[in-house]
Amino acid sequence: MKDIKIKKYKPSFTGVVITLDCYEEDLVINGVIVAPAGTLRPYQKVIAVGDTVRNTKPGDLVRVNFENYAQRKYRDNSIKEDIEKLEDTIVYNIPKILIDDTIYGDFQDRDIKGVIEEYDEHRFKLGVC
């Protein structure tokens, strides 16, 4: 069987396809880094929805609950040391789908915290303390 290149995709039932936009630079608010570069933004754009999804449509800007996909990761042979020093790293095992050469998140509607109905674009001061 040959590989396929998905051009358009419609999720089933409660499926929701969203962007996976990340911060390009550290997000600094009042001199504190609140989101390092590479961190997923807590809000994403909806690309496609399944037939039974309510209150969310393509084009909506939504808050996403990524916590369901969080996993703690420890260095090799250092679990005890990591637990004692609280030096673990959280990684996210997010289901993804490749559509037209772009990677999107393949979620369920229960992962959407809500739709952002009104907002102003704001550029936080970026930089180092």
C-alpha cells in the first residue's frame, strides 16, 4: 500500500482538529518567564470538527486542555534523585495528524475548555530579566 497525502480531513463524532502553535520566543510578563520558547500556546485555532461537536466550529479560537496528554519524564537511572530534587520534565504526548504538509492536533471536544469569543491582539514584552 502506498502512503497518502491528506488534503482535507473531517474528524468523526466528537473529534476536533486544531493548530499546534507554539511561542517562538520566551513570553516574559513583569520580568518573569511564564512560557519558554517552544511551549504550546494555551489557545489554538479550530481547523475541523466532527458531526456531533457543539459550540465549536472551524475558525474558532479556543482554549485547550493539554494536561490530559502530560507525562513526567525523568533522566535515565535518576528517578530517586529527580523525585528528591523535583527535577522532572513534563512532555506532552499529543495525538497529531498531518494534513497538507502541516501538523495539527487531533483532539476530542472534551479537550476544549472554551471558545474565545472576543479578544485584542497584544504583544507582551519579550526578553530576559
